[in-house]
Amino acid sequence: MRWSPTGWSAEITGGDTTYMGVVELWSDKGEALVGDESGRLVPAVKLPGFKQLVENHRVVSVLPANPGWSVRTERSGLFEPFTTPIAAWVMDGEGCFWPVIGVSEPEDGGPHRPNPEGEYTLRPHLSSGHKIVPPKD
């Protein structure tokens, strides 16, 4: 699931690639505004390859996590289990909180998980199969 400040993204196709452009805000006319290649906000419908608007999680708030909180996973197929610290919490438009952890981009088609070389991207973690572990006193 994707995240955006409005709860919406624009599905855009370019050649063989489809990507999601985050709807940053709505214009006074009610148009979904997405950043273009130059960094300007433009109506999504005017972008080449625009297909449709897609509903996402809406970010309402982001809070830093107290030290000690972590996410722990079990072995999943070929993928080793891991435990990683929670950096922050994201609250969505429905009042649910999601942990933000440091993960690598999955190059092998597997799930997002910590990178042994230490290269991370912070992102909300949505898997319900993983456990959130509180700090130990």
C-alpha cells in the first residue's frame, strides 16, 4: 500500500512502466495535483500516460518512536528472519498507527527488509505477519 498526504496517487504509464505519482494536494478547482519532472505541481490528468486516481493510506501524523521499539519477523520462505528498530510511527486517516523501519529496496522480488550493507530507506511497514516488540524494561 502506498502513502500520501491526501490519501490518493495518480497511476501513470510510460512505455512498459507504470508508476504512482503522489497527489500532494487538491487545486481550488478540485484537481489532483502531482509533481512533474521539473518539480512543479500540475493537474494529474495533464501528465502524459495518466490512467486513473488510486486511493492510498492518508498520512495524518508522524511521531518519533521511543528507543527500544522494534519489528521482528519470522522466516518467510527463503528469507531469513530479522529484528529492526522502529524509527517513527505514522498515523493514517483511520487512526491506525504503522511502524516506520529502515529497509532496503527488494532487488530479488522479496519483501522489504534490512540491508546487511547498511543502506536503508525509511518506510511505513504494513505487514500484519510481523510482530511489534515493545522496549524491555
